[in-house]
Amino acid sequence: MKINILLLSFLLSFQVYAYCPSLSIVDVPSIVNLNNDLSPKETVRLYRGDSYSECDVYIGIDKGSSSTYNRKVNSGANSIPFSIATNNSMNRVWMDFRDASSSQNYFSHKFKAFRGSDYKKMNIYAELDLVGNEPPGVYSDSFFIKAYQRYGPWYLHSYSIPITYQYTIPSNVAISIVGSNQSFDPYDTSENLNFNTLIQGDAKNFDIVVQSNSGYILKAESQNNGKLKHTQVNSTISYVFKANGGAVNLTNSSSNPQTISSGVGAYPNDGFRVPIQIEIGSINNKIAGNYSDQITITVTTNL
């Protein structure tokens, strides 16, 4: 019996790529303080530890704590949009190499054996997108800069290092006392209500506008505890103090200021607006002369 044996051989061929075993990324700051620059540029270096190695390297940056590459820096439940790009125009989002669909979304470099430098500089461009009334807090997120090397048909993750961006918003509040429906004016913090001849039921109005990124508590303190007082003799005239349409009892407020309004969160539009009305009470059997009172308005953040 004659048996023929057919031997089949297969040769799988591909270009072989060398590997840099001691690759690292250096000069990475532990924290980039965005309070110093809302659009910082960080220059870091890709480094190979031995000059005899040859490798193709691809550098990407992950999403951080975000679920997409619409990155953010976070403070508790609050967040601010944040971008990391490969160019200073911020139109090339830097992505993890394995997620990138274009070479514009990562950095690549080829180290040649015994040739060229062992370092390669990379610029990381970032930008914080502030609206202007964000709540106070320390906003931050960490992003991993990741290096991949090509080895045969594979791209192997070979190095990672974090970079953290941080931005601090302090609690702040400002007050303006303006005419009814007028805009916030940081230089207008007092209102002189001149009733001329006092008539029962006469009323004058103004607005208190508060700009705060952490809510507010507004208190009023009457020097004469809710009375207009004669400037020379012991005689007073009552008045009604209304805030947001509701009467506020200013009795004993000279020693115990009364809360007239409060709010939470960051201010809307031009600010938290509190309409105020002063209405003259009875003037029956009152001594003629000049009457006055001074009301001090105090605002604090609602934290």
C-alpha cells in the first residue's frame, strides 16, 4: 500500500516592531491650578530610558470621571465643562488612543535605535468654560495620560500617569439697593426715601438685589425698632415695612435683626431681587417736625 502524505505549511508574516521597555512620561505637574490660568498649556516629555530601543509610541488622555469626552471638573454634585485638546485652538479633543478615530486626537512618536533624542516634548492644552455664577467649591478631576506601543499587530498599554486640574470658587455675595426694577449696581448700596409731608398710607418702593453664588440671607435692622422718630422731641410715627409683599415686624430689630428674605443656589439673571415697600402709618395727634429712621440691611451667604 502506498500512502502519500501532503505536508502543508503556513507562514504568517508581519512587520516586527521593537519595544521600549523603560518608557515613561515626565515633567507632569501633580496639580494644575486653573485659578492661575483658565486656559493653561502644560509641556510634558515622553522619555525612553535606553537609547538602543526602537519603538512607535501613541499617547492618549482618558475621560477622567466623565462618561464621555465632554469632560468636566467636579465639586460634589456640581460641575464645570472642561476641555483637553492637542492644539491651542481647542478643536482637537485629546482622547485615549484606543478610543480615537483620528490621529488628531492623540500624539504619536517614533524612537529610533541609537539615533535621535531620548525625549520628546508634548503640549497639553486645556480650557475651563465658566458661566459666571457657578456655586462655590473646589472643582477638580484627574485624567490619565496613557502611552501605548506598537508590537507586531498589537498596541500594548505600557505606561500611565495622572494629571489633575483644579479650580476653586470661593463663596461670595454682593448687594445693591436700587429703584424698583432697576439693574444691579455694585456702587449703589443705599436709598434715601424722602416722603416730604407725611400722609398716612403714603408708600415708597425700592429693590434690594443680591448677587451670590451660594444663596443668601437678608436681614433688616431698624435703628428705632420700626418707628420714625422726631429729631428733637420724644415722638414717633409707625410705618409698615414690607419685603416681597409681606409685612416684617421690625420691633426689637435694633438688637435682633429680622430675616426679611432668603434664597439658595447661585443668583438668577441680574440677581435675587427683593421688592421693598415702606408705608406710613397714622399721623393723628403727632407733633410737627422732621421724623426719620435708619434701616440697615445685612446680607450673608446661605451656607
